[in-house]
Amino acid sequence: MAVYIYNSLTRKKEEFISLSPPLVNMYSCGPTVYDESHIGHARSFYVFDLIRRYLEFRGYKVKFIRNITDIDDKIIKRSQELNLSWQELVKIYLNRYEEDLSLLNIKRADFEPRATDNISEMIKNIERLIQRGYAYITETGVYFNVDKFASYGKLSHQRKEEMIKGVRIEADEKKKNPLDFALWKISKENEPFWESPWGKGRPGWHIECSTMAMKYLGESLDIHGGGIDLIFPHHENEIAQSESLTGKLFAKYWIHHGLLTIKGQKMAKSLGNFVSIKDVKERYPLDVLKLFFLSAHYSHPIDFSWEKLDEFNRARNHLLSIFDRIDSIGLYDDRTQIINFKDLDELKDEFISSMDDDFNTAKALGCLFKIVNFIDKDMINYKNNLRRIIYAKGILEKFLELLGLSFKKEPFSNEILEKIRLRETFRKNKNFKRADQLREELRKEGIILEDTHDGTLYRRI
């Protein structure tokens, strides 16, 4: 079966065929390191990590680039507010970003280039755009002339008249057209700068991404991704300048994820609804946040609440209890021979077909919980269903790992296991008083026992 992806460029779901199979060149817009990462950023990091993981599962060799914007108007403003140098601010929040990736168990990109390490290449690209007549110089910088790019608007599917309504024009900008965007900004007093043919300044945001994407992945990408809020102007502008430079299609497939909201509002510090990744970590394992993300299609908006995380925390605990109970079977039966089971194989195939269909994680997650329900039923007479339980566990573990869910837990200590064995001995000898005492001791240590016809199962509370 093929993988199908909704392409924002064509507004259609299309079969994914990379430019040079089995290679996939994939670029995602990364963080601007001026503040803590919030859970909206976490969704973006996770979505593209998941897409990368799944394409690799399907046999592709993915080269993934996620950039770091480390010079930007927001960085300059924040550094001034905190009375720090912009370099100090970047160092602080770059470290926080790396900590967040580790906490989320997000795989590192193959390269995470920083904008400030690639400014010489940006200057060369701007020079080429000027030479080709796509850019012009003013006293405030260098601007891209959108009227020179005939297909401007092809990603956002808007007419120029519509796009102008959403453009903010700075008072000191000297543009021919309100839609023209800065390739190079002349620095103001006390602002960071780099030398260039047009004066001391810094690159615009859009040329940063185009330059880094093409430097590490070539002139044409297979996949370019980001949030839906980046379609215009950022991604539209990337297309215009990149295709003007090369004369080639910049990216074959554009993937955009929906925004994360709180009570229907976009997350923002100014609204007082900013929830950081570390805020969640203080209350729940971050796999709970990932389960929440998986419950909606990546392209849809998703509304956050702590009550929803409570719900997914219960779902996570149920999964953990399943693994505990399966592990406890080892006390009584260690047979490991595996045979296939048609109903479980059908769910396995359904999971894959769901993911093939534009990474439909909500449907795929439903398949996993159907497998959990099978295990729950089989555990009633687990000795008769041992091979089936082990087979189902293998499917669960494989797909949870594919989804980037760790479900790591501390193994039961020898002391705990010995108490469970001793209690089982007391039960067999009909010493129910002592067996009950041990049950209560184990409960206080966070262990729940389940007595069945086949033996005693155990799990964490």
C-alpha cells in the first residue's frame, strides 16, 4: 500500500512519491529561541517527529532538517526587556529547547542549523535575487518584489488584494508594494548586525529558512512542514524567493498542522493562557500530552484543557496496567512460542492503513485500544490465551514505540516479587489471614493484586 498525504499546495490528498526514492528530504520550521517552548510548539515538534518515524517505518530513508532561528526581531526585543545580550538570551532558550526535546523523547533532526551560522550564504542568495531582478535596495534594507513572481499566492490560495489586508507595514519601510518582504534589514542603533554590500544589518526571517533548507537538502525538497499559521506570509515568501533563485519547484508536498487552542483562543502569554512543556511535566508524564495530540488529526485544531489530560492520563495508566499484568504472568507460565491470530492481524493492518491515510493517528490510536480490550478479555483465563496475549503485547509495543511513546516503568523489585510469591503460597496453604496481611502491605506500596482462576496477577495502582 502507498502513503497518502494532504498537500496544502494542491489542496488534495496525494500519493506520496519522493523525488528520489527511497530518499526523503524533509524540512520543518523550528523554534525562535527567545522564550520557553509551550505545548503548541510541542505539538509541532511531535507531529513532524511522528511523520519522520512513520516514513522510516514504511521503508524510506529520511533526511530531516529543523532549523533554529537565533536572530530575529523578537529575540532583540526580549533581550532588551531582560537587559541581556541577544547571545545570552539565545543560549538560555536554546538549552531549554534541547531539554524539552529530550523530555518529549523527540528524535534529534539530522541537522539543526542556526541562522547566524549561515548568514554568508543568505547574503549570496540575496545578491543573486537582486541580479535577477527579483529584489531591490532601499535605505532600510533589501526587499523582494512580489510582482516579479507570477505565482505569488499559490500556497495560500489568495489573491494579492486579500493578502494585503493581513500585512503589517512598518512605518520606516520603503516598499514598492505592501506585500514586498524584507530580505535584509538595516540595523538600528544598538541592534546586532553583520556586514553586507547594503550596509550593516541582519537577514529577514524568510530568507533564513530558504537558505538553510536548500543548503542541507538541495534546491527541491520532498516535504516542507510547519503550523498552519505559517502558510502566509512565511511559507508563501519562502516559495517566492526560493523558486526565483532556482527556477525549480521548492517543495513537492507542504504539510501543515492545526493550531493548539485553550477555550478556543490561540495560546499567548498576553492572554494569560500560556502552558509550557515543563508545566505539563510537573503534573503528568509527557506521554499523556502525546496521547492527547494523537487523539486528533494533525491538520485539525485541538483545544487543550487539564480535564482532557486527566482523561488521557487514565488511558495511559490503563496501558501501563496491561503491561504489568502481562509481566506478572511470568510467575506462572513462561511459554514463548508465538503463532499468528487473524483478528489481531486485522487490527495491525488497520493501524498501518490508518497511518498510510495522511497519518490518521486518531484512528490508529483506536486500533491500539481495541487490542488492549482483547487483552483485557483474554486475561480472564490467561493460561488458555497466553500465546495470544504475548502476540498482542508484541503488536502494542511495536506501535507504541513507532508513535514515540515510551511507557517506561521501573521493574518490580525482588522484594515485591518475593512478597507476591509468598502470598500465593499462603493462599495455597489456606492461610488466608497472612495472605490478606501481605495483600494490604503490597497495596500500601502501590501494588494491586488480582486473584484469578489461573493465579494472581499484579499491577501498579
